[in-house]
Amino acid sequence: MKKLIAFFKEEDGLETVEYGIILGLIVAGTIGLVVTIGNWVNTSFTNVSTELTANPPN
């Protein structure tokens, strides 16, 4: 029983888990940002292409 209680009180390795969670959140946020910006750029270029096709420069 003492070993079980000692196991739950042990804090070794918690920093590694915390850093892993933080890194995972940063990666997820970065991926979300890249996808959002990519969609925005794609929409912008599509709009420009549509306008140039409909109204070609003289």
C-alpha cells in the first residue's frame, strides 16, 4: 500500500507531460492558422481570376 501511495505522490516526469501538452496546443493552433490563411489566399486569388476573366484589361 505504501508503494501505491508513493507512486501517486511521485512528480517525476510531469514537466515532460506538460511540455508535450503545450507543444501539442501550439502545433494545433499553427495548423489551424495555416489552414485558415490558405483558404483566405485561395479565395482571394479565385476572386481576382474571376474578375480578370470577366473584365480583361485593355
